[in-house]
Amino acid sequence: GGKLIVTVPAYQRLYSGFDKEVGHYSRYTTKRLSDCLTGAGFRIERSGYLFNSLWLPAYFMRKFVNRSTRPATMEQRRNREHLKKASVLSQLIRFWLKLEYALHRKGLKLPFGTSCYAIASKADPTT
């Protein structure tokens, strides 16, 4: 009777050395995540994308900036990819994330994001 809540990184085109460093092997779409879960006997109750506002900055950072100048450590890369709280860009992203949260609460789905999620329950084998 419990629920399974899964979040995974989204979109293989965002895969980078950063993913390898933090232990990600792959990135997913909501369809691929749903297919994996239903194949394992789960019923999808809800799925979607998170962090819509971060997709373009993440793509740019991982495909262009991090390729041209590789930091020496994962901590240096993490510090570069995560914005300081006081920056104007950080404040804009924070505002957008709050808006995304409100849209999710109203049941609206975002078309893409840097992560995807699924809420599932074990499928009833008698049906």
C-alpha cells in the first residue's frame, strides 16, 4: 500500500563528466522512467519534470564551459555550477523555481527539466 517516489536526472544530452563524478550512469525522460517502473511491476500515478528553469543553464555549463575549462576537483565544479545566493541570476532562478512549484501544485506538467520524477505504487497482480 506504500508509494515509491523516484527522482532521476533528465535528458541524456545533459550527460557530462559531472554526472560520472556524482555516480549517475544515465539520464532519463519521463517515458523511459515510466517504462522502467512499469516493467518492474509498478503502476505510475504521476510523473513529470522538475527544474525547468535550470535546463538551459545546465546545458550551457556542461556542454561548453566545463569542456573548455575543467576544474581540478568535483567540489570546484559543483561550486561553479551552483550559483551564489546573492546573484541576480540566482534570484531569478529562485523565483522561477517557486513558480514551477506552484504550477506543479495546480497539477500542470512542465514539458522538460533537468530532473524527472515518478510517483508509483506496486501494481495489483490480480488485475
